[in-house]
Amino acid sequence: MQDKPRIEPRLNADPDETIKPQEKPTAAPRAKSEDRAPASTDRTPTPAQRAPASADRTPAAAGADEATRAAAGHADAALQERLKQAEQAVQEHREAWLRAVAEADNIRKRTRAEASNAQRFAIESFAKELLAVRDSLEAALAADNTTVEALKNGVELTLRQLDAAFSRFNVTEVNPQGEKFDPHRHEAMTTIESDAEPNTVINVLQKGYVLHDRVLRPALVTVAKSKSVES
């Protein structure tokens, strides 16, 4: 319940003056938020305040963007050029590789053909040398009324032709009479007790021949052995 205002008598009051009740003091009105804005600690500039600075940076930003685009364009052009050069290099290497493969194949075929020809015609020159020997033998057989002495002379001549052909192609005769038995060049057919040193060739049944250091045919020989001691 609210208290009623007290009315105090006033001395020497005007009888015609109306006495009004005493009013309560009212509180001061609150300040509006707009009035308190200057006291705020927020210092963020307003769009109007930022406008001049933004306007000042625009040409520089535009220049930077243009420079960035130009640099990107140059980088792209350089990359395209390098890619073109790389593709060209790959094409050149591929062509070189194909040429090398073709050349290697040609060399392989040529080598195979030469090896085949070498095997087939390895004795071509030696065969030509033997043709003269055959001609001499045929001439000796075709001769009429030939004496033994003439036939012997013809055979000796033919043998000399054959020896000359052997010499030109490094075919050497192996005649180990009286030599030490060599199992690499000699083939012992039998052994005989002999006064000769044991393991000595005392008889050559068939001569051998070698081509350079390769044995074409071993010499067939008889080898001496020690005599048995009689009891």
C-alpha cells in the first residue's frame, strides 16, 4: 500500500492558492545506447572510414593481380615450350632406337649368313689345291704303255704337289719313329718287348697329321716295353 503524500500547512499562504501535493523526485533518465557509443572500446573503423584506404589500395592490388596473371602466363608458356622440347626429344630417341634395332638385326642376319658361308666354304681354298693332285692322278691313269719307272716318277710328283698343298694350309705330318710315346698325338696299337727304352715308339704303322695344333689323325704306332726277367 502506497503512502499518501503528506500536506504540510504553509504559513502566510494565499487563501486562493491551491495546495498541490508534493511530487516524489524522479530518477534521472537512462542514457540511450547511442549516447554511450563514444565510451565504447571498439576501435574498428566504419565502412565510411575504411573507404578512403580501400580506394587507395585498389590500383596497387590491381597491378599485383595483373603481374600475377602475367607471371602465370609466362610460366605456362615456358612449361608448354619445355613439354614440346621433351616430346621432340622422346621422338628423336625413339627414332634412334628403331634405327639401332634395325641395324642390330641386319648385323645379326649378316653375321649368321657369313658364319653359314664360312662353314660351307671353309675348305674352298684347300679344295682348289687338291684339284692339281687329282689332275695328276688322272693323267697317270690315262697314260698308255707307261713303264713302272715313269709311273713311279709321276706318283712322286703328285705326292710333292700334295705336300705343298698341306704346307700352305699348315697340315703337318706326324711320324714319331724312335720318339717318346705321346698319348695326345699317338695311338698305341700294341706293345712289344724291346731293347729300346720302355715307352718308345719302335714302329709307325700309319702316320698322323695335325692342323696347326689340332690333331687331325693320331699316328698308329707300336710301343716298346721292358723285357720280362727269366726265372
